[in-house]
Amino acid sequence: MNSIFLKIGNIEIYWYSIILLVAFIIGCTYILKETKKIGIPKEKIENFIFYTIPISLVGARIYYVIFNHTYYFEYPLDIIKVWEGGLAIHGGIIAGLICLIFFVKKNNINILKMTDILLIALIIGQIIGRWGNFMNSEAYGPTTSLAFLKSIHLPNFIINGMYIDGVYHHPTFLYESLWNLIGLIIILIVKNLKINKTGIITSIYLVWYGVGRFMIEKLRTDSLMFHHIKVAQIVSIFMILIGIIVFIYSIKKGEKNGKNI
């Protein structure tokens, strides 16, 4: 798999960065459209995005580096080589959440109204972003057979892309992308129901992504580890629990979605 999108002299532009850029543009467009509906000034959201996106990327990288500290202590200059992959979504979410807390407190905005919007943008980004992992030949699963990959009716370009180091692998990047796509469809259906209340979308995302990531992480061969435990599975359990709490709170005390912030 060729991870380079374009090469001009010594300058190399990677597919990974192009795919993340597409995800960023689509996500930001959605955020601007939806926050306008609830009366948040465009300038405030643009400033929020301007600071949050780079901080989240830094958070995603720091998180990845922390759980691969042995390697990066030996090769510290590789920390800046983000184009080679190595962004952990959970680190980005944590950093983004910190930015969001400051934003909603400063502007007196209901945090769940914001997360209901931001998490839809995030899951769209995750659906698209996993294909960056595909182009980087990362986030794949254990070895499997060509016959199995053909039996699940994968296109040839994915099958060929899963032929890594002389063997075929499970396309766990694809499993997660499709899982998130189904989650997005469910979320959009719920979003348009009259019974939808502030926080419900947030709870669905947390539980849906938490369950999916926990299961898919079992197959991942490149997981971040804490001793002998996969970090993503620990975080997924917390996401599920928080999602359940938010759901119960939203059902009991959440407002029906409207324009008030």
C-alpha cells in the first residue's frame, strides 16, 4: 500500500493527512451549521474550532507517545513524525473535552447541547479517518486467509491492502469504520425523533462507540498497552458507564432539543 498521496521533490504529502483534512472539513461544516440552529454566534464556534482541533491532535499524539514511551525515549525525534501515524483517538477526545469545558463555562452554554453536536461531527470524522489507517497499513487485526477476506465480499483493493508482511490480516480499520457508520445512522434517526432530549445523542455515542471499540480492540495487533491490558478496552468500559449515566440523566432531566443554549 502506497501511503504517499503526492511527492514534489523532497516534499511528501501522505494520504493520511489528506483523509484527516477531509474529515476535518466535513466535521467543521456540520458543527457550524448545527450550532447556528441553537443560537451560538459563528465567531465563537470558529474560535473554538481554531484552538480545539490542534490541541486535540496534540493530545492524540501525546496519549500515543505516553503508551509507547519505551520506543520514544530511545527515538525522541520520532515524536514529531505524525505523518507516519500514531494518533490515539482517546487522547484527542480527552484534550477536546478539556477545551470544551473551558468554552461552555466561558459562554454559559449547556455542555450536553454541545456534545450532542460535536460527537456527531466526531463520529463522521472517525468513519472517514479510519481509512487513513488503511492507507498507512496500520490498525489491522490478526492474520487470516485470502478465502476469508473474499468470503465477506471485500473489494480487491482492501484485500490487497490487507496483505502485509507476506500474510493477510483482518481489516479492523474497516470493521470500526462500518460500526461507526451504523452508529451514525442510529444517531441521526434518534436526533429527528420528537422524544429526543438533550444528552441522548451523547449517551448513544459513548455506549455505541465504547462497545464497538471494546470488541474490535480484541482483534487489534497494535493496541496501546498498560502492562498486559489494552488501554482502549479500559477506556471503552468507562465510556459505556458514562454513557449510561448520561442517558439516565437525560431521560429524567434533559430538555427537549430546541434553540436555547
